[in-house]
Amino acid sequence: MTTTLPTRVHIREVGPRDGFQNEPEHIPTAAKISLINALGRSGLKRLEVASFVRADVIPQLADAGEVLTGIEVPDDVSLLVLIPNSKGLNSSLAYRQHFHEVGIFVSGSETHNKKNVNRTIADTMADNVVMAKRITAEGLRCGAVIATSFGCPFEGKVDMDRVLDLAEQFAAMGASEVGFGDTTGMCNPAYAGDFFAAAIERLPGVEVTAHFHNTRGQGLANAYAALAAGCDSFESSFGELGGCPVPKGSTGNIATEDLVGMFHEMGVATGVDLPQLIAAAREAQQTLGRQLTSHSIIAGPVVWNTAG
């Protein structure tokens, strides 16, 4: 692990996709747009806002096109849509002018991949090759995500080399970023440090992104371990929304406001206005009508009293 921490990090907010898709109640499109606009005003420069998936499978994301055409964020905010397959990519390109990045994905675990998208890893990667070519030909930034990078609830620990081999395949397709997801919260800080040191070494010229879940309370510790290994790109979800619907109970991304607060306390810049971000998370709490689980919603940001 490096002895000098990165002085600045990039954070992608994934709540409008990863978070909203996991909610049991319908979220009105207008409310989604309001929340995304609030996130855009907080200083976050990367937002994952939609996914083009089957409405009968994930009904919360059925309004992806309406969301994309309705949001108004600063011009320097990059918007990403997550695409499961070529059919989804076809649908997304009808809104090509409203987003900047496309995310494609696979699971590191064969069982999880089959349960998540009903395909083998080999079939998924074959489709990803086709999609990556189309994405880059459209002038869009292509990013990739590997779910269950650290552990699978069905298969147990996922081999690091298998995951990094998939990452190298994505890089060869033209992906400029590869994210590693702790989809069901099975990572630990020691392994996170070793993993991201190895990933950064094996993926020169590729942005390496950490996506941790707080399912078992280790999310921020894992993020620190990744940071100490040299990772400067992270994904998180305001309000600690989200999780994985396969299997049930695997809820809870790192709360973006908790992650930003930790980085700021450590002297690591994010470019985010933390009070505005907390306000957006509190707006989400009001919209959903329930108490969210991030610590910063309750406690607020740390303010040092220097008087006396």
C-alpha cells in the first residue's frame, strides 16, 4: 500500500439508479428529477441517473427516458446510464444527447451473473464487446463494472485473478474505467487494500473505481483501505440507498455524505459541498417517507469549534 494518500478523489453518485431501483414503493418521476437536480447542485460531477432495463423486472427505472429529458444539472456534470444488454443500449441511444457515459457490467461470480441477468459470464462478455464498440463509436465514454468482485453469496470468495482478468478484457474493449463492486458487502479492509493495489498495477491507464456496500458495516473502512492503496475513484449512494436485489437483504451502499465527510476530515478534496449533499439526502428521506441510514443525515457535518 502507498504511504501517501491521494489528495483528491472523484466520486460518482449512483443513488438515482442503484438506490432507486431497490425501493419497494413507486417514486414519482418529478421527485426523481428534483433529487437529481439537487445532487447536481452539490458539486458532484458524476451522476449515474438511469438504466434501460425491462420495466416488468425493475419497474422503478421504467421512466429512464423521462428522467433523462427532465433533469437540469450544471454543464460540467457527467451523466451515466447503466446498460444490461444490446437491447437496452438500443433504447438508450434514443436519448443520446442527454447523457455522456455508458456503463456495462458483468459479475465476477458465474452464479450471480446467471441470477442477475440470466446469462453466463461468457455470453455477457460477448455482448459487452459488441456494446463497447457501439458506445465508443457514438463518442460516449465507456465504463465497466464487475459485480461481486470480492465475494458472492452463492459461491463464496471470488478469485482475484478471475476478476482482474475480466477487468483486462474490459480495458481491451475500450473501457476507460473499470469499477469493482462489493455487491453484497463481503469485502474487508485488508483484502480491499491488496485488491486495489493489484488492480491499479494491472490496469495502467484505466481509471480504477471502488464501489463498496455497507451491508455488514465495513464500507467506509474498505474505502479507506482502497484510498491508501492509491485508488482515487469511488461510487456511493446518498442516504445509503440501494443494494442488490439478488439475494434479498444485501442492502446499503456507502452513504455518499458519509464518504465525503470522511475524506474531508482527512484532508482529501472531493469538490462537493457537504451541507448541500446532506440536504439532498434529507430531501430523499422526506420523499421516501422513512428514516434513511446514513450517519450524516442525523449528525450533520463535523464542525470544529476553534473558539477558546
